[in-house]
Amino acid sequence: MDEPKKKKEFKLTALNTDNDIVEITVHECPVCRELIPKVENCPTCNTPYTHLNTVENFKTGYLHYIYECGCPAHERKAQKILKITEVVDESRINIRKNLADDFLKSGGY
């Protein structure tokens, strides 16, 4: 019998684009299995945001998490832009390295 997987979720300290220190909760995306920040529902349409993509700006070191909600297409645009400042263990370093490697392999830079 298969055992249910443990939900991957933990808290990290990060900087937002205003250089404010924020504590975020990171969890596994149900679609792509990437570890991403948890976000609230869209305040306009009250639907959950769906993670679409993650892009790293190598000049600033910020990760851009791109989400989409259920609003009409011309109104949709949500990003959570963070710079991780706390590394708790080696596996979290590997997550960021793998993200950068995947991005470069895809020809996105």
C-alpha cells in the first residue's frame, strides 16, 4: 500500500522589492511540483491564484513568481517578487540552483 506523501511546506525569510523583510510560507505547486510562495485568493474575483512560471532576474537575484487568477484576461496579472535571504538547509540551496539551471536550459535567458 502506498503511503501518502508528506506535504512540503515551510517558512522562509525574504526581501520584497521594497527591501522589506517578510516571512513567507513556501509549498509545493500541485501542477509543476516546484516549491513556491503561498498566496491568498485574488481580492477582485476571489479565486485562488494558479502558479504559471518562475523566472530569476540574475542581475538582482530576485525570483519572479507569476500567478494567474480567474479575472478577465485583460485584468489578470499577478507576480510575487522575492529575494530569499535565509537558507535553512542544503536542499533549499539546490532548489534555487535547479531553478536557474532549468531556466538556462530552456533558452529563456
